[in-house]
Amino acid sequence: MKHNAGYVTAVLSSLVIAACGGGEITDSGLRQQYAGQQNPVDVIILEEKDFCHQLVSNGRLSAASKSQLTFLSAGTVKAVMCREGDRVMKGDTIALLESADKEYALEAAELAFKKAELDMLDELAGYGYGGKAAGDIPEEMLSIAKLRSGYSTAENALKQARYELDGCFLISPFDGRIADMKLSAYTAAPSEPACSVIDDTRLEVRFPVLESEYLFVEPGLHVKVTPYADASITAEGRISGINPTVDENGQIMVTAVIENPGRLIDGMNVRITVDKATENQLVVPKSSVVIRDNENVLFRYSGGRARWTYVNITDSNSESYSVEANRERNAELAPGDTVIVSGNLNIADGSEVTIKD
């Protein structure tokens, strides 16, 4: 009776307060109060599927192909056709030296070679091989004629003259972009590399993993690369090599090759995520697991109520857990169970819950 009297008093007090405030309790307000006590939740149907284990590391990008170019001849830079960042095709001329002296030297070498060639034919005629094809002349006799006529010396001088002239041109060895340019017109050609050509359509990334993670990584595993400069950029690739040596820090270097989406550059610092799938796992979002009694717990939905279930976390990644029933707590968990994944922070075993639409 006292309990009922207290309840009536509380209701009357509420009506007085509402009247003093100029308002009134409506059906809508009561429904809102009731709905706030219904513990609305989201659920998923538990199923076995591949769980993506993730390993995270840091690394640095490098171009898959990179060549430092140096002039093979000394001289003065005549012209520079490219700037840093320009794209070039294989065979394009990047820069050239003043080459008039090299051209004259090549012409002189060509003339000397032609004269030596005629002298060699005269030598062969003297031995009775005039007019015969080279294949019909004994190899020993042909060698003697080349030496006596100066043919071999002239041939070598011609090759050297061509090499000297070719060395005045800086040629791109493959399609790529110009980097580290150290050239300007009318200055002496540097003895060190004048520029680099990098092919950054494909990039390599080297990153360390702990010795304990060695068995996790293997060639062909999928990797995701995100630069620290812009987390919105993601590139994907595969592990291409693993160094079979542990360094003094207990780490192993791994190399992966990725396709450049267009905004990554040589030398950029990146975050690497390595994915490896484990089959037939019970996978739940991280939000579904909470701590109760210092144990990992998730709630199953059954008959309008939340059922407290102890679990062990067998693996995790950035979004999900791979779980199993905690047998030591006599817990049960199986594919087909309905698992609560939100609204579970303030509920207990047996709490009434409502599934959100």
C-alpha cells in the first residue's frame, strides 16, 4: 500500500509540475520515455568466413626503375631539353654538349677507315685473293692483311670516335620522369651524375617486420600502402621478396611492388598494411565485443533479450575480431546466432532489447 501511495504521489507531483509550467503530458511524450528504455540495437547473423589478419609497418617508396645519367665525354653543355619532373620516352635526348670537335674527329676516323679498307684489299690481291668474298679467304690470311694495312687500327679508331660523339648526348634509357637535374646550358659538364630518370609507374617499398612475424609474410601477399602526407591515397600491390636475414634489431626486411595511382613519388614515407586471410572463422565487428568481469563478452539476441556470452578473441584487425566461445566459461557460439553489434554498452544479461529497423 505504501508503494502504491508513493506512486500516486509521484504522478500527482508530475501533473502539478506540468500544470505550473503551462504544459501537459502527451501520449507522444510518454512514448518517447518508453522508447528510451527499450535498448534499441543493431544485429548481424553470425557466419563462418575468411578473416583478414593484418600486419602494419612503416616503409619508404622507391622507383622500381631508376638510372643516374652521366655524360661519357667532357665538354660544355650546349642545351638542356628537360626540366625536373618532365616525362620522357625511351631514346629521348635530355641534354647535349658542344660536339663540333667530336664530329670532325668522327669524319677523320671514317676517312682513315676507308683508306685502310682499300689498303687491305691491295694486300689481299698481292696474296692472290683479289676480288674474292671475305668468306672465301682463309681467316689467318685475312687477319694478316688487316694488320699490315692498318685496317684493324682504323676500325678501332672509328669505334672510339663514334663513342666520343655519342657521349655528348644524354639519352633516356626508358620511359620515366626527370629527377635530380644538375645541368644548365653553357656550363661545364659535371663529372658526377647529371640527372636521374625514374620510372614511378611502379614503385617498390621496403619495410621491416619482426622476427616473430617472419612466418606470417610470404611472397604474393596483398599489401596496402598509404602515404603519411595524405591518408586519402591508397595503393595496392604484392610482396615480391623477403630478405632471409635477421638484422641486429631482430627485424627482417620485406619488399613489395605496388602500382602508382598517380600521386606517389620516389622517397615518400608510407604506412604498409599486409593482409592474410584465415578461412572458416567467426568474424564480428569490434563494436560487438565489450568487457564484463574483466572478460571479453558479446551479446546474442534471443527472444527479445540479450544473452551474455563469453568469448576468446583469436585474432584482430583494424575493423573486426575473430572469436570463439570461451569453453572455460561454458559459453556457446555457433554460425547462425544473432549477435548484437551496437547499443550493447549499457545492457546486461537478460536485458530486453529491440532490433532497430
